[in-house]
Amino acid sequence: MKIQMITAALAALSLAVPAGAQVTYSLPRTTIGIEVEALVEDFHAGPYARYARKYLGFDARQEDGKTFQILSIRMLPTVEADASARYQASSASDTYLQLSSQGLVAVGASGQAGSAWRFPAQSKGNFADKELSSNLTSENATLFRGVQNDNAFSQIGVQQQMVVAKSDDQKAGEAADMIFNLRRKRVEIVTGDTDATFSGEALGAAIQEIDKLEKQYLSLFTGYSDTQTQKKRFDVIPAPGASQRYIPFRISDTAGLVGPDDLSGKPYVLNLVPEELSQPKVAAKGAKGESLYYRVPVICKVTLSDGVSVLLEDRFPVYQLGSVESIPVK
């Protein structure tokens, strides 16, 4: 990813400074924005998942769950005013302000507006529209009634049909039978081994409808997933120091993209390696008086990793890790 230096835009600053006026300015600092997009998958296990091996010959996932997968990551360095490095100038001229664009930042400059992302309400699996057979079946039961013969009573069995609820095993067997029946029908239509005649668009429509029905019945065993995306931005402001290792965000198994302080998530690591900044050559001493201050940025090699593999790598200037220089103003 090619990063363009933003400081070039500051060269367009043109401030008319009246004689004796006070000008407040800030030195620039670099903020590293990390934009992350993740895929959220809500899995709903099928009601007949435990019967998949028995009727279809494969093992199906039997528990609901949520998973998160990183889709894309963008690393965007931006330059903003450093509120901790503010200066005043009383006799700076318009010319000096233009020449010092590397170090001058317009007062009151605002950054980009942020955005918030909320998780939607958690949904539940609904398989009610995927059944084509009744939930009720009939079975024979034997009832006994007493019959008096002379001076004795005897029990006589009477057959009676009762309506009872089907077991999950029975319904799973019926769903499996429907799947195999649909597959046989599809083969018959494709090979022409059927009384009905299909051709052209009718043949494609029939196959498509059979595929749709088979997928619905298979979902009773394999389950289905609802997917959505989660987008968040995390900002890292490097600070001068020996360690330039930061954790901009984490990814949690339950909440997805979370901040660096949420220890329940897996950390992603941002590492900065500053290049050596050579000492400036000593220039001739100018007249005593007021000076304008500016920052000379240091170029850093920046990498983002998941703790094992490097995901992004780039080079760009980081102002606050560089040096503060001054220029005399007559």
C-alpha cells in the first residue's frame, strides 16, 4: 500500500499576520488508523443433526455457534495537530509560515468523523418452513375392556388406532427419504427416464426447483448460517520511547472486533522500527531573537501481524518520533 505524505497539503497555508500579532501553532504528529472488516457467522445447527450419520452417512455439526473471520485490514497514517506541542510566535511573517509547512498545522483543524457499529439482535434458527410432512402419525394400541361371562369377568383386547406425535428419529427418517427421492427424480429427469417431458427452460427450472428442495431438507441435518460484516477503526498514536510495539485491536470469539484492553480477544500487533535519524549539520548562527519550531519526521518500517504472520508492511514518516528543530526569525 502506497502512503502519500499528507504534509504537502499544508504548503497551501497562507496566513496574513499583522505586525505584532500573536500566532499559535502546533507541531504535527502521526496517527496510524487501522480499519478492519470482519465476517460474522451465526451458525444454527439442524434439528436432525444427530441423525445425519444414521440416515445420510455423514457427521453434522450439532451445536449453534458464532465465528469471526478477518476479511480486510487497512492501515492509514494521518497527520494531525499535537496538542502537547503548541507554540506562539509574535513576529513571524507570512513568508515564514509558508516555508515552515512541514512543521506548522492550522489551529482548529478537525479530523475525520468517526462511525459506530452495533451488533444486531441475535437470531434463532427457524426450520418450520422446511418440513413437508405432518408432525403426527398413527399407531395401533390394544385396549382391554371387561366382559362378564356367567359369574366371572374376563379381559378382551380391542384394537384402536391412536394419533400420537412422531419422534425426531421418525421425522429425520422421512426427511432423509425425501432427499433420496429428490435425487432419484433429478437423475430421471436428466436422463429422460420419466413419463414427463422436459426441454429447454422447463428442464432447467425443474432441476433448479429440485436442487432448492434438496437444500432445504439437507439443512435440517447440516444446519445453516446467517452472515454479516463488522467494521471498526482503531487509532494508534505512537509515543517516543524504547518500545514501539502496540496492540491496536483484538478479535474475540464472542464479541468479534474489540479494543486492545479487552483481554478476552486474540491480539494483533503493530510494530514500528524507526530508521536512524542523522544529526543535522550546524548552520551559521543567525541574529538573536524569536524562533519558529518544526518537526523533522523519522521514517519508520511499520508491520501489522496476528502474532505469527505479518499481514501488512509499509514505510511512512512518523513526526513525533523525529526531532524538533528551530529556525530564527528576525
